[in-house]
Amino acid sequence: MFAVIYRRFVLPECEQEYQQAWHKVALYFKEHGGAIGSCLHKTDKKNEWVAYSRWPDQETREACWIQEKGLPEDIKAVIQKLKDCTDLTKPHEEICMNGIDDLLLKETLEKN
């Protein structure tokens, strides 16, 4: 399991657009790129948003982003919208992680 945490500060006037754009991109990668799933959170800090995505492995995630040029035009436009809604003067970092123990996925699979 491979996961990435994305931290962004979203421009206040763009919050709804950012949320909709994030949803479209995350859904596209889940349906067409091999992503396991994603979550988007708004923190208690002013304009700070955090997203979390899960992938089977780092190679699957990298293949999606390396092939960004091959993405459909509408998805490229949505990715650009995410960038346009982000305050780039503030930290916007990614944290990449390899899974060690996973109770979230295990419990979800056991319930189904």
C-alpha cells in the first residue's frame, strides 16, 4: 500500500471550485488510474485543506502523474483548476508513505 498526503491552502473564494475539482480528479484516478481511493479534509486552520490518496504501490501512482500529458483534456483542465485555486505563496507539500499496517482497509474488507 502506498499513500500520499497533500496539503494545500485554498483561496477563500475558490473553496467550492476546489472541492468539485478535487472530486473529479480523485474519481478519475480511481476509475482509470488504479487509485484505491481518496479523502479530502478541511482543517481548522484558515484556508488549509488536506487530501489523502491511496494506491496499490508507488509505481501505480507515479505512472498516472508521469503520463499527465496523456490525460483527457477535461481532466487536465480540472488539474489546472486545482492549481489555480491554491495559494502558492503558502506551503503546499506532499508526504509520500509506504503502508506498514492498515486497519482501515482491513476493517472495510471484513464488513463487506
